[in-house]
Amino acid sequence: MEASGDCFDVIVVGAGIMGSCAAYELAKRGCRVLLLEQFDFLHCRGSSHGESRTIRATYPEDYYPSMVLESRRLWEAAQSEIGYRVVTDTSHLDIGPADNKSLQSVLSSCNQRTSLNLRILDPPALARMFSGAFRLPEGWIGIGSDAGGVIKPTKAVAMFQALAIRRGAVLRDHAQVTEIKKNDQGGGLRVSTAAGDVFEAKKCVVTAGAWMRKLVKEVSGVDLPIEPLHTTICYWKIKRGHEEELSAEGGFPTFSSYGETYVYGTPSMEFPGLIKIALHGGHPCDPDRRDWTSSCSGVPVDAVGSWIEQVFPGRVEADKAVMTQSCMYSMTPDGDFVIDFLGGEFGEDVVVAGGFSGHGFKMGPLVGRMLAELAIDGEAAGVEMNHFRIRRFAEDCKGNAKEFEEQVSSHARP
């Protein structure tokens, strides 16, 4: 089959946040870039849509905080270039039992490797800081940080696509990639779509989100341990009179709660009178066969309601979530990203990036830069890549060893 047009330097497959950031970074470096998306641009079937994503630099792992801080700088640069904002600045709060291993690891990793100004807050100090909104159970502590924020995800993806177009990138949606092959005649790669189009490029970057495992296995036979999870985002009604204190304008933070139930949330900002509080997890699914039913009840939602009654008494109605939205996680066994060369017959010509495990969106600008550098230079500067290599799963099927509890809950379908 003949090629469908010009030869590109790099083809990026998947136009979510990672692919859109990669396309922008590649175009910024003067590459001829083609960004392909299997659905509509800005669709709601994957992991890069919706009303909000949190920024937090506090991690139990010591390799993520510096990545978040560098990404934060890149978010600001992109906003300056486009002329509008997609990030709302907030503080961030981590809470949980004082002896929780993950929370203790947050303190050690951030204090040792970053310049974050962390503040350990006992219940009285926390009450003074946030007008008594948080009521911590006995034995819990809070860790405050200035490095929080809320991202508007759909708007953010659109921003990076617009910036990529400004730099000369070509974008095509409804272009489902079905084949990536070595070009035996002219060198490089040939990328084919379900519509019959064939594009040629020197390199390819695959950022297919929840479809990562399916696509990579189809084109190469490599089975990446990335499991799609269907997750439900919940919004809860704020009790009358407390709307201002739980808002970003009122100084309320993004937050994460460690413990038996890992809960996270954002200040009230997307929908008037509602606050996003959700369980960090979901149930395994086939991304092409989701039933799209979001329930305001069930084990995950009930767990969040119980948490609200414990931590936000008198401020949020905990009996039922009033609104839900569906989203997707792409989970690896260790919760760490996969960013690497595909290898095999493709060598370093195909770069893969996936398994962002429900916490990667905020690092999209840095991941995009890393992918551009891997495709062009063969290495990513300033980032320790061993944590993200595919080979870690050959050495141990669980991936990177962790000394603390799992944070993402994988549960049976409700």
C-alpha cells in the first residue's frame, strides 16, 4: 500500500495529555510531527478529559517530587505562550495516621530530595489553617505544602494541541492505528490506520492510554503489564454556609488522605456548591467494552461517604454523591510509569509511554519533553529512567519494590 503523504520525523500515536505534550515538544524542536488520535480530539473515553486534575508534589517515592516541580515550571511556560491559564494555584494537604508508612515516606522523600517547604500539622494547627474544615481522627497528622494546584484537563489538552499546531505539527483524529512496521525499503517506519492510510516516519511515539497494552501487543507482540481501570469521580453537596471556605478562592487545598481508604479531592470550583472527593482506584475493564454506568452508590462510593463523615463532619453531605463522572486509569503493578524504547525489531525507533496509574496528568509537560528527547536524542536529560524501564517487570513481575502500602484500590465491578 502506498504512503498517504509526506514523511514525518516523528509520528505520535494518541492525542491525550502525554501525546499532545510530546507533539508540542517535538514541533518546538523543529521536527515534522504527525499526531494521530483514534477518536475525536478531546474525547471523553480515556484519561485526559473532565473538570479537574490535582497537582501534588508530595510523594512516597523520592523520584516524583522533582518531576512534578519541573512540570509545574513547564505548565507556566505553556500558559505564557498560549496567553490563558489552565492551572489554578492552591496549597496541598496530605493527611492520615501518623504511623502510616506512605505518609512517613512522603516526609522522608520530600525532605531529602526537594526544596519543598513541608509543614507537619497536628489537628489544632490544621483547624486554625482551614477554618476547622478538616477534623482529623485521633492519631492522624497533616502535611501541608504550597505546591498544589488544579488543572482543567480538557482545556489543557486543547492548549498543547494548539501550541503544537502553531509550531507546525499536523493533527488528525479518527485515525486508529492498526500497524507499525519497519520500512524495509526506505528505512524508518510505516504506520497504518484502520481507514487505510499509511504514514512514514523516522520515529514513532506511542501514548495510547488505556489502549496501550492492546495496541503495543498488536503491533509488536510485547505484552506490557498495563491494566485499564474504570474509575468513578464523585461530587458531593456542600452544606449551606460552608461553600466559601471549601473553595479555591477561600484558600482550600487539594488534598490526599492516606490509610485504609486512599481518598483525594480538590477545592470546590467545577460546579457551584459541590466538591470533588473520590476514591483513588477502580475496577478492571476492557476500554472498548465499558458499559458506561456510573452509580452514586456501591462499595467505592460508600467508602468515600464514610470518610467524609469522619473528616468533614457538618460541612459536606455524606449520604450520597450527587454527581459522578467516568474516567480511566492505566495501572502498572507498581504504580510507576512505563517510559522506554519498545526494543526488539524496533530498537530505539519506537518510544512507548503509558501506565500513568492515575497520577500522571500533572507531569504531562515533562513527560512530553522526555519523549521528545528520547525520540530525537536517544536519552532524556535530568530524569532517572531506571524507574520507568520495561525491563523491571522481567526482573520482578511486581516491578519496582515499594516499602509502603499500595495507594490505588482495584476492586470488583459494583
